[in-house]
Amino acid sequence: MHAIERLVAELEAEHAAKGTLRRGDGPYVAPEPEPTVLRFPGKALLLPGGTFLVSDTTRHQLAELAADGESVVRRIGSGARGFADGSAGTARFNEPQGLALLDDGSVVVADTVNHALRRLDLATGEVTTLAGTGRQWWQGSPTSGPAREVDLSSPWDVAWWRGRVWIAMAGVHQLWAYDPAEGTVAVTAGTTNEGLVDGPGAESWFAQPSGLAATPDRLWLADSETSALRWVEPDGSVHTAVGTGLFDFGHRDGAAEQALLQHPLGVTALPDGSVAVSDTYNHALRRYDPATGEVTTLATDLREPSDAVLAGDDIVVVESARHRLTRLRLPEEAVKVPEVAHRTRREATEVAPGRLRLDVVFQAPAGQKLDTRYGPSTRLLVSATPPELLRSGEGAGTELSRALELDPSVPEGVLHVSAMAASCDDDPSNEYPACHVHQQDWGVPVRLTETGTDRLPLVLAGMDA
């Protein structure tokens, strides 16, 4: 018996003897969930006709939504948890996640808790099983062979790349691939050890890979537990763009080697060669540009984004904890296909020596206000590399604006800025308002010039007026 079971048994015996144990149902009744078209959706796919296919995960279904991302066209799956092939109305899934379009026009589905890959015929709605037995892989089980005879382990996402369906096998910290021509599955990268190790596929380590995106020359992946963005080369070697290990996470923009993510679940290839990362526990959409080696934030105040899909010049984000799809406009540079690929270094911001006004811009989202019930709701921390760059203004404070004094004898450096603001629902009648913490770190390269700006605005939320 486990320790917690022993404790429960001891408490039950003690309170039964005292007469203080009340058996039966408790008085608490959970509120009915708010009805929504989706319930904790996982992944999305833009179909050739302009509609969206979404894994409606906790309803154990796939939902096809109209181009507006809201209206239900049809549902695939009975809605009952299970593992059964059949028509759209009788087939059963078990918390499906990843979706990928195949060359024949069908869709492969990562049926996560069934430990299987399923195939959806878009024309008929018929569901069949491609790979997996319904049992979870365990140490010592085969890692290759006929697809219907090999156990899988929590496949979380799928992508069609270089003639095979690549599988983010989150349960065993590996990448696998399904070969439709041969009808087989096999491990392609990872040792089952949990961690972040690059190198040849057979020697690499992952930690719950959960999102995939294919381009002609790279397979991008979101490695959730290491809060990392990584990629696989055509030769099978594994590389890391952002992230350093299991215990390094946060929200920091800037150079990729210093940037931080927090448990990303999705990655989306953008037209310009950069990628968008669904930075789930930071409630943000981030962008990594291989040409500059920089990480930026595209959007915040998203509730646990788990995936995103391109729709023209827009990106449609799966907001899992808001149970919806949210359409955002991509910045112009992200949708422009470059004529020539080249690597550039991020230009430093030219600032005037002496006094520099630092303004962290924060506007509470609509329907919210700053939370001042328990004291200051904002915090600002400033430092510099080298430290001599700042004559004054370093350290922590509660105001989001601050006067900095830059030493004219230090020609360039980096300002490190960390800001936080807490906001709550602005409804006086609500005794328990929902509150949100907005936090971001910046590393801002600066160069001192006489013609430089004397104000440095950094946007935490809202717009700089």
C-alpha cells in the first residue's frame, strides 16, 4: 500500500471511531461547464476547401469548422471515449490531438490515449486504424515492424515529411515514423531518456515532444518539458534552436541562446522561413527567425495555446483553455517570402548618452484593471551588460517607467529589462474575479550616439501611444 493510501485508511479509521466520518456524497456540486463549440481543443488543420479540422480533445471527436472558425460543419466520432473504427457517427477516439494531411487527401490523426494513428477519409467520414494496437509501449517492446502490430505511446502530433508520417511520441520521448508504402513504423530519433541532447538521431534525447511542423529542409518540433524549439535535418541529426534543459523556462525575448519558452505544445512554419511557437504556459505566441537568431513575441493574453495554423496572411491559434480558435494578423515580415535567404545580425538600438527614459507599456486587456488590492501590481527590474553601462537606474521597483543614466564612456552594451503586471476582471459585483499575470523579459542591444533616441518603449501589453 502506498503512503497516501495508508494515510487515507488511517484517517478513515480514526474518524469512524470518533463518529466524525460522514459517508456518502458531499454537499459540493460542480458547476455545469459553459457550453462551447469546442472543449479543450488540441490541434488544428486547414483543409483544402478552406474549413478547419480541429481535434476536440476532451469530447473525443474531430470537429470540422467553417472558414469563420466558429460554425460546426460536421463532427467525426460518436463522442464516447473508445477505440472503434467506422463511420463518422460510430467511430470512437480517446483524446485525439495531432492532425496531418496526406498526399491522398485523407487525414492522419494522433489518437493519443488510444496510442494509435487513425485515418480519416474526408469524403466519406470513415475512420480506420493505421498504426498501434491500443496498448501502450513499454520498455522491451518492439520499436519497429508492421504498424498494426507495434505498440505506440501517447502520440501527440503528426507531420507528413519526406514520404513518411513523423510522430511526436510524447510518452517515450522519441520521434517515430509511419511508412504508408510499407505499412510499418519505426523509431527515427531519441533513446527514451528524458532530456535535451543533440546529435545523431539514435543518440539524441527529447522530453515529451508535442508539436511538429515540416518544411522541405527541416522538421521543427516543440519539445515541451525542456521548453525548447528543436529541429531535425534530412540526415536525421537533431539540433536545438531555443532551450537549454529541463529546468530552464520563462518568457524572455532576444537572442535564441538567451531566450526562454515555457512548455510549448505547438510549432507552425511561416512563409518567410521563421516559425511560430505556441508557448503554452506563457499564454503567448512566439516567433523564432533562423535568419537573425532572434526570438520575439507575436501575441500575449492567449489562454494555453496548443497549436496554430496559417490561413492566408493570418494565423489561427488554438486557445485550448478558452475552447476556441482565435484569428490573428501576422506581421508583414513573417508572411513575405524572401527572394534570397541570408543571415543578418540584429541591429542595436541607437540611444543618446546620458538620460534615457525607459517606458514599459502596459494596458490592461478589455474588461480588466490593475490589481491593487494587496499593494503595487507592477514590478520592473533593470540591469546591464556590462554593468558600467548604467550609471543609475538599475535594480527593482514598482513603477513601469524609469529614468536611466547611461555612461557616455561605454559605447555599447545590452539592457536587461524584466517587467510584470497583474490585472483582474473589472466587475465590482464579482467577489472572486479572475486575475492574470503579464510578464516578459527583454535583452535590448544599445549603441550610444549623439543622435540616438532618449526614450526606449517596450510593450508588455497594449500599444505605445
